[in-house]
Amino acid sequence: SSNAVYGSKDACTILTQAVADKVLGAGAQKGTNTPNTSSSDVSVSTCTYTSATGDSLESVRNMKAASLLVRAPLTATGADSNNEPFRTLKSGASEVSGYGEKAFWDPAMGQLNILKEGTWYILSVGKTKVTEHTVADAQAFAQSMSLK
């Protein structure tokens, strides 16, 4: 990947409180901080927020979450491994144009996958049931983080 930018990225510097409030509504709650992990080739970080909820069953049922997983390449091997899922789309996935160099929607996982400068961004937004996630919501989420 000739345009790859090497170096680790922190998902929570991209998915900020302001982005979470915009996508999920004011008062979004930051999820448990998952420690960043990395190999010699790829650095992985995750950031998750949930919508503010009351104690009623209805508010819990309508709770939404937004999460961002970032796989940043540290080497050419890492950039190549990030590019692999974008070469041959798995069954059911569909290409989405206008995001990074390549992007696809995976309805089974309810995720928008974006490859930008060698980094693989995996975005998920919506209610607990992933089959209810929509590509439109994921695209709005991507735009709020400037991942075009």
C-alpha cells in the first residue's frame, strides 16, 4: 500500500465525546476503556460510547452504541494485512463509495469498514441487535469523524 501512513492511532482521539454526543445524543457515556493492543505490524485500538439511558426497560431497549476499532499499520506487512479484506469482499458485503480508498458494508456484522491510508477503520453504530444497524447511520457516523 503505497499511500500507507505508519504509526499507531488511538480510536478515542477520533471517536471523541463531541462525536458521540452528535451521533447518540447529548450525554453519551464512554464505555470501558479497552487497552490498545499491537503486534510488530499492526496497532489496534477501540473506543465505544453508549447513549444515555434511564432505568426503564424501554430506555434500555432503545439504547444505542457507537464503536470504532482502528487497525493502524506499523509496517508494510501491517498495511498489506489491513488491505486483504478489501481485495475480495466476503459474501453479503457490499462496496460503499466515497470513504477512504475503499469501503464496504458488512450487514451480518452491522459494520462499515473503511480503508484509508493503510489504516482499517471498523465502525458500528445502532441498537444492540446488529441486524438493525443501517449503512446510512454508519455513513453519518463516519462523516462525523471525517473518515471520508
